[in-house]
Amino acid sequence: MLELLDIHPDVNVQESEYTRLLGYPPEHELSGRARELAEWARQWYNKNGKPWMHIREADGLDIVNQQLRINGTILVSQRLHDQLVAAQAHNVILAAVSAGRQCEEKARELWQEGKPDEYFFLEVYGSAVVEHLTANAGFRLCDWADRKGIAVLPHYSPGYPGWDISDQGRLLNLVLQHTTHQFPEDLQVLSTGMLQPKKSLLAVFGITSHVEKVQRLTSLIPCENCSLPACQYRRVPYKKFLPQIEDVRRFQSLTNEVADGRATQIVVLNPNASYSISTRALRKWSQERLHLRILDDQSVEARFRYEGTTCSNMGRPLEFDYHVRLGKPEERYKIIDANCVPAPNDTGHHHMCEYKDNAQTLMSRIADENPLLGRPLDDVLTWKRQQSPSGCYCKADSRDHKWGLVLEVLHFAMVRLEQQANLPLKQERAGA
């Protein structure tokens, strides 16, 4: 059974891939300050970076009743499921690659030293290293598969379209199961689904003995997504790249183009917020009650589960779901949709006093109220509202109190995301 750990993999990142991730158009030639920074980032990483990769053949693949099971663990990705079914895959390869923690640590240090240009170029170079390592892993698997008369499928990862990033933890557990190697550093999944070190990637490569199916369907050939040059196993030209889980467009949209030797970083949300709720509660609720989904255009979908009790009728438990849609970072995460509804199967709200008196009016008010709609998420920090911690929804003040709680938890979680992306705290505020 195949298993390989390489702690000294090739990291000869192609300049065309690096400039693409920097946001330049195809065929662009770096010059001047940009050329200097790009060369500096490459040289620093080649001297100090500690990349590694691990690939291992899974112990078993089962696809039954539309469910994808690897080593008995269910992964929820319709896109990956359909790809494996189309190729009649008999197993998968689990892969983990990382540019190492040194890159992000140095980038953080650069910002603290007031060097945003170097920070930006090194951040993006780390992302380019991850892409290169993934392509290198694919090449090794193609070589291994060719000698066995089988075929390798394109890799896929949590966070790609059709695979929620919440599966990241389950995939990491699969990667670590039954491995005979000790990774050179600890690899973890944060509550947001991001990896730490963040310049890392987990991936699944399908393998099939039905080579003819792969040959007939170019969508099943990994070459279209592989930028590795002069590959002896290439069957079709490189046409498109798969997205990064850590989308470098985040750096591009929040960083002005390098000019005159400077680049200006922008933070969307106030990182020094003063909340009406304790930090301990914010952290706990953001981890246990809040579910975030970052969409392809960087807008955000959020769901928060509120749990409380009625004020009378023996304190019946009740649960409500808050759904919030935020705009893109350049829109300062404007609240573009918000609603509140009883959680599925909740019956506790039937015991609220106002519900018993006039159920239709109360539920309409709860559904129609969406405070701060059309305003940036930061506005929750200055929203003046009555403190009314009553558990029920009978009074407007109580409903506003709960909306404030939900939006503060959401703000807290989004600030943490910016910090995890190494966007430093002392920066120019967007729209300020």
C-alpha cells in the first residue's frame, strides 16, 4: 500500500503561477519594485521554508446510497462523489501538503515591523508553494499509477465548490489514521475549518483501474488542473486551476497594487471592538452556535441557533434560528438579508404569552424585524438598544436584545477570521 512522507520536496515555483496569484494578468513581466519583492520572497523561502508532503492510499472506499465513505468515514461532497462514480474509482489517495509554519510567522513579523509590501509578497508566495506541492504530489501519483496500469483522478479538497469546508476536520482525521509516519509539524483544523499552518492543503485523489473511462472524459484527467511543466504523463494541456481553500483574492482585494515602494493593507471590521457581551461568551457561542459559510464572491452566509426559555408557563425551552447574509469585504460586510424563525421541531414558542394571545401578529413581527439591514456589520457596535435579556420574544426590546447578541457574535467571529488570515490589527480601516 502506497505511503510517502517527503520533508524535502521540490519547491521550484513557476513564475507564471506566482504572478497569477499576485493578481497580474497572463504574460505579465514583473519589473521594478515588484520584481525585487518577488525575488526577495522566493530567496527567503528557499533559505528558511520547511515544506513537506504526505500521501497515503486509503484502506477502503465505499459508495452506497449516494454516500461516500472512506475508511468508514462519511464525506459530504456531491462533486467528489460524482467524480468517483463516473470513473468507477476503487480507492482514493489521501494527501496533505504544507509550506510550513515559518512562512506565516515571518509574514506576521514583517507586518509588525511596518513592511506591508514584503508581507504581501511572502504571503502569496506561501500560497504558490502549496499549489506547487499539490501538483508535485499529483505527478508522483501519476508515476505510481502508470506503473500499475491504473489512473489517477483530479484532486479535490474541502472548501472547493461542492464541498463544504466543515468536512476539513473529518478529512484530517482520515489522513492521520493508520499513518506510519510522524509529520514534521502539528497540523490542526480550526473551528472555522481553516488549517494551521494555514499554508497547507488536504486533498483526495481518486484512483481507478478503468483507464478507458478517464481517457474518454477529459474532466477526469488531472492534467487540466495541473501546472507542472514538461510532465511525461501529460495527456491534455493545462487549462484551469482549482481554487485555493485560502483564497488569495482576500489579499488582493484588501491590498492596493504595489506602487512607489508601498502597499496599503485594509481591515474591514473594527478589531478593537467593545462588545456588550463577555469575550468568553462570544468565543463559546461563536464556536458552538454559529455556522459560517464563505461564498465564492467572499460574501458570507451565517446561521445562529438561539436557545432560551419562556418567561412564564414553567419556563419552556425554545430555539430560534437567525439567518444573516453579509455582503463582500469591499462592501464592509453590509447586512443584505436577515431573518429569524423558530428552529425546526421547536414547540417552545407556542408557550409564549403573546403567542397565546395573538400568534399570527407575534410571529409576523419576529419574521419581519431585521435591524441594521443595509448597514455595515460594524454598526452593531454603536447600535443603541435596551438591554432586555428576557428569554422570550414577546416584547420588541427583548427581540432587539437578541438581534444585538447574534450580530455581536457574528462580528466577533468575522474579526477572528481576519486575524487568522494574518491581516494585522493596526491597519487603515475600510471606509473610515
